[in-house]
Amino acid sequence: VSTNDFSYENYSLANVDNSKFKEDQRGIGFSWRGTSTTGPDGMPVSQFVLKTDIFYILKDTAGNFYKIKMTGGALPNLERGHPTFVYEML
């Protein structure tokens, strides 16, 4: 879900659009992050970049819906591969 359409805080069960669900468990994948940014010289630099304009809606096998927002993905030393997130059942 794009934060242009809904805010994470205000998204509720009433906003769920079942037609947008995917069966692929890799649906979140890497769309919540980037792996480079522009350095001071204008050249790309390898670095973890959190995308703050997106969150996800998940449905479990029991039919419960959750909203999940990634909050990080790197250690303080910028080592990637350490995702953090918040979630809430709708």
C-alpha cells in the first residue's frame, strides 16, 4: 500500500482490497528497501535505504489481516540483512 493512498496509522480493515492480494509468499521481497544512494560526488554508493512510503497488508491462513511496516534493515554500522518492522492485526 502506498502512503500516498493511506497512512499506516489510519489504515483499517475497512480499507482492505482483497483483489490486490498475491499468492506468492515472496510478495514483500525487496520492494521496501533500496541498496544504493547518491554519494556527495553524484555517484552511486552501496548503502541500505529504507523506503518509508510503503507498507503491506498480510492475510494469514486463518483469515486474519495484518498491516506491516518495515522500520529498518541494517545495523548501526550499516551492515545490511537485519530487517526490523512493526505490525498490527486489523
